[in-house]
Amino acid sequence: MKHRKEEDDLYRKFAQTRDLEDKRMKEEFRDEWEQELERLTTRFERELQTKRKRPDEQQVLTLRLQQERADLEKNMTLRRDRKKESLTRKMLEHERAATAALVEKQSREMLELINEKRSEYMRAESLYLDEGDGAMEEAAPYPSLAPLPAPPALAKCHLYHDPAEFASMDQIAISVAQEDQKTFTDLVRQLVGRCGSDIEKARTIFRWITVKNLNTMTFDDNLRGDTPMGLLRGIKHGTESYHVLFKRLCSYAGLHCVVIKGYSKSAGYQPGVRFEDSRFRNSWNAVYVAGAWRFVQCNWGARHLVNAKEVPKAGAKGKSDSLRYEYDDHYFLTDPREFIYEFFPLQSEWQLLKTPITLHDFEELPFVRSLFFRYGLYFPDAHTKAVMYTDATGAATVRIAMPANMQSSLIFHYNLKFYDSDGDMFDGVSLKRFVMQSVVGNIVAFRVHAPCSGAFLLDIFANAVTPKEYLTGEPMKFKSVCKFKIACEELQTVMVPLPDCASGEWGPTKATRLFGLIPITHQDALVFAGRELELQFRMSRPLTDFMATLHKNGVEEKRLSKFVSHAVTDDDIVTFIISFPEEGQYGLDIYTRELASDRSHGHGLHGETNGEKHLLTHCCKYLINSSKRN
């Protein structure tokens, strides 16, 4: 209640200051308006005296006065609005600082009170022990003073493997979020009353904030401090943010929590951007749980409801049980080595790394999203940076490694466009045709060949789907995992686009992953051939309706159809025979479908087979360089 009164007084002071400033500004502009109007009228009257004899000139002057008066009013209104906006921004900055300072003081007082009560409880408990039992044995007690920042000894995966482990805690947070509480004490008791550890306490607070969807919450303008959602008035006024609220709730739950300020690779950021001003300034938290400081970013962890516009009201009947509350678990207790890719604190000790990095190092780190870490991806090459420079031929390669357990389910996709515009065409050709995506083992590679000098933006997407899900033909949602700036400073070679094949990866890996089709003769995406070529695969399960299409820049696909054929033998070997009409670079698309499948598949094309039309699925593609020398 003491804290509530302090906060009430602070918000009353904010309101008074805003009213005073508003009043002062109105008076200032009224005085200025009167002075300017008087100056304008005096000038008009003086000019009117000199033109007394000419009625037509008097009329022109009167019209000019009216116009000038209207212009003056318009300009002064614009100036007043700009000044008001600037003043409001300054006041809000001051109010945020004052709110943060109050929360800092109140958090410290609450933690001191909790420690004092905990000590009293422990002393009372020790009286019940027989003197012969010796000192009371317990797990390492939660520290009464906030420890200094230091890297955690254990990674997040040692604390929990699967967010489902918190299912019951998450459900508490969801239930509490459906009701309004009158005080922070009530709210925190409901959230952490059944928690068995400090991690569970931090978890319920994190999930409550991410479920509450505070950004879209509507408030009654007449909320008094003691009315239910008056608790979150700081969010409404813009004076309190997710991280300040998280710190406040943690202190009421007896947890040490700090607000960390720094830079983040947030909305609007592109790889290669320098952190020179306040544009990408951000704040986040570190909370002391499981014997170490760990990062929490509630704002980035919060996702809106799926299948619902708002949190259902308490006791409401309906489908509330089937609602899925979306959130990003990556931003709860994130490992420092992953967090540093997106967040750079102004105080280096709050990187929580054994070897802190510089701001320049942070700028050079690849621009990755949380999904990159969720899929367990990593960069196998130390030289992978946010900006990748091409060689003299305009080539640069980005390589991403997949963990063994994800190799069969991860599908990648990419987009290439000009860095400074949304343009994605060059000389009428899609820039995508200047990127060769291939998979070998656990490495997916994107080899970019810049068609001209300049800067490009390579966006890499991924999705985890089983081959069965892929083959149903349902539209797939790819999400960005990382982005790179590709810088081509000079180009000594003219690059031609790749043949216009089906989109996606090159090479036979896709055929093995989707259809169990194993390459016998050619394991690489790039093939060097003479004027004829045979490609052989072994079927590990029954497939039917094979089809292959040949592509070459500047040649119609129809004209090339007679140069490719295939044969299937009894020993489950399928052979594709190509005779190239001329030297040059070709693309070969291979399509098939499973024998047992009688339903249409997506991601493919129609092909005439035995008079019936089937939708075949794209199986794989090769890039073939044909010349007499090979």
C-alpha cells in the first residue's frame, strides 16, 4: 500500500506537469498569435492608406490579408503541433526515467522486506530442530544481495529440454491472465503461490506478460489507481514497459532482476547497418535463477493469440480450452552465446560471456532470428559475417549446418533482392536465378553470383516438415532464419542466370529425402558432361510416372523435350538419358510420384502418362555443363 501511494503521487505529479505545460504552451501561442495578427493588421491598414483612391486595389489588398491570415493560422497550428509533439516526447522520457527509478527503489525495498521475513521464518523453523541435529541442512539459499554479473555455468538445455515441462505453470499464468487483480501482491501470489523453484516463478511471470498482450489492451480513461487494471496504467501511459513490469513482478516474487540497456537488431534493421544513434536502442532483463543470471526478453517473447482476438473472460464458456497461446520460448532464459547475436548491452559485463565482444564485432555477427536457434542451426565457417563480400567473379557462399536430428525434415528457401530497394529483377530475370542452393550432408549452401556490382539482400527461410507432410502439397509457411548483405564491389566476369528450373535446392539430396531415390552415378548438384549423359538412381520403394524436363537459357522448353528420356529396369534402377543438342549450360528437372499414391500431390507439374493426367512432384534438379571436351 505504501508503494501504491508513492506511485499514485508520482502519476498525479505527471498529470499536473502535463496540464501546466499544456496551459503554458496554449498561452504562449495565443500571445504570439495576437502579436503576429496585430503586425499583419497594422501593415494592411498602412498599405490601405496609400491606396485609398483605388477601390479595385483595396479589394485585392483585403483578399491578400485574408489569405495571409489563413496562412499564418495554418503555419502556427503546424508549429504548435510540432512543439507539442516534441514536448510530449521529452516529458514521456522524463516520466519513464522517473517510473524506472521508482520501480528500482520499490523493488529493492520489497526484496529487503522478503529477505527479512525469510530470515525470521528460518530462525523460527530452526527452533523446532533438536539441538543434536546440528545446523539446518538446505539447498544453497537464494542470495539476499544481487550477485555480480557472471556467465552461467550451465546452458539452458541443462535446466529444461522442452517447454512442455512448464505446462502446468504456463496454465496457471494463462488462467491468472483471464482475470483482473487489484494489487501487485494479489497478482504475484496467484502467479507464484504454487511454484516450487525460482525458475518456475520467473516462468509464470514471463508467461503472464506474454499472454496478457499488453500492447493491444484497451483501458478505461478514468481508471483510478485502486481499480483492477489500474495496475497496468504504466503500460497505458507509456511510462512503464514490459521489462520494467517484469522487474517489478520479479521483486514481489523475491527474485533479483535487472533492466539492461543497449542495442538490438530489431524492426527495420538490415545486415551491415551501424549502431551510431538511438534508432536501435532497446532494453531487456536478466533474472537471477538456478544460481546464475539469465536473459529474458518479454517483448520479443510475446506473441498474440492464435484463433482468438483477446483473452477470454473468466468463467466464459466456449472454446477457451482449445486456444493456443503463441509465444517464443527462445527469449526465456536465453543462453548468452545465442542472445549476443541480437542484443548488445552498453555495459560489457552484462553480455554474460567469458570473452566479451565489441560493438564492431556485434555489427559483424550474422543477422539471425530465434528460429535459427530453435532448429539448432549454426555456421560451420568462422568467416561468415553479416556482410559477405564477393570474389572477382561476383561469387559469395553462405553455408549453414544442420544438426543430425533435423536433416530429414528441414526445407530451406531463399530470396534475393537489391539491398537499397525492393527490386528483385535484373534485365527482366528474377534475381533468384543468380543463387544456387544445394545440400550436401548436413550443410546447406547458398552460392550467390552477383549479376552486377552493388549490394544485395539474401534472406534465408526454413521450415521443418516431414517428407509425408511435404508430399501432401499443402502450402508451406517459410519463416526467415537469417539475412545477409552480399556486397559486390567490382565484377570482372559477366554472370548469366541459372536455367529456369523449379525453385529450391539443386542436387539429388531432395530425391533421397522425399522419395528414397538414391543416386548411383551423380551425387553432386553440378555435372560436367559431353554431348550425352546418363543419370542413374536406385529406388528404395516403388515409384511411378517419372518425367524429366530440360531447360537452357534462350531455348524453349518444348524444343528440348525430345532430347531427354528415361527407362526403368526390373532391378529398380531408373536411368535418365540426355543427348544435348548443343554445348552450354542446362538444367534438368526430375519429377515422380509414389506408386501407392492415388491422390494429387503439390509442388509439381502435370504430365501425360498412359493417357491420364497426374500431378507429379518435383523430385530433384541438376545443373549440367555440356561440352565436347568432357
